[in-house]
Amino acid sequence: MRLRSFTALIFALVMVPLLNGAGSDWQNLAKIRQEDRVQVVDQQLRSYTGKFVSFSEEGIILLTDKEVTIAKADVYRVTVVSRGRGRHVLRGLLIGSGIGLGIGAAASAPSSVKGSRGDVIAAGTILGAGIGSLVGVAKAPQIPIYRVARIRRK
């Protein structure tokens, strides 16, 4: 029973963000603040990352090394990139620590592992914290803003 509940929880945590995708309304770009870091992928799947300057019905303007304008007809996807990586690293650290603590406590049942119970719990907590931090770094948030239903072939 516990395994089913755990599997359902993990499934829900993975699927909910995937279902909340970007819309195909160009006016969603109004949600982007100036100076936000954005990634724009064009129809040839070339990626441009830079600070958002503005958008219009003609296209989107970003500041990379220079100012880049990408025509609306050429845009495949627009995503806001990381608004605070440190917060996500901390969240990963806390979640990983909690999971590691739980696993360490479960693994340190009286007859299951040699060594003191406290050492096993501490090791699980430290290992979980490390893994959680790495996941927090690797999973920098990307907020989808706009996406065309399919790539237009030329």
C-alpha cells in the first residue's frame, strides 16, 4: 500500500509541471519583465539566450552580446530562464535532507545495518542533502511563456 501511495505521489509531482505548458498566445510575452533572462528557440531550433527587451506583433527583441530581433513567424518557443537559482538549490537541499533522513531512519532498524543508528541516519541525511542540492542546481527553473503548436518547415 505504501509503495502505491509513494508511486502516485512521484507520478503527480512529475506530471503536473508537464501539463502546465506554455500557451500559443503571443500576448503571453507581456508577462515577461524587462531584464528577465529568456531563451528563444527559432523554427530551425537555434537557441538565443539573453535579457528580454521588448516584443511586438513583428517579433521579440533580446539583448545578448548585441541586440537581437527574432521575427514572430520564426519563433518556436519562448521560455523565462531561472529567476533565482539559489532558492532552488536550498529547496533541493532541504527536500533531499528530509528524504535522506527518512531513508536513514528506515535503514537503521535495529537488526538491518551494522553501526550506530545515529551514524546511519546522519549519513543518509548528508547524502540526501548532497543529491538534493545537485538536483536543485541542475533543475534551474524554466517557465514556458509561448510555444507554437508545431515547427513550420521551409
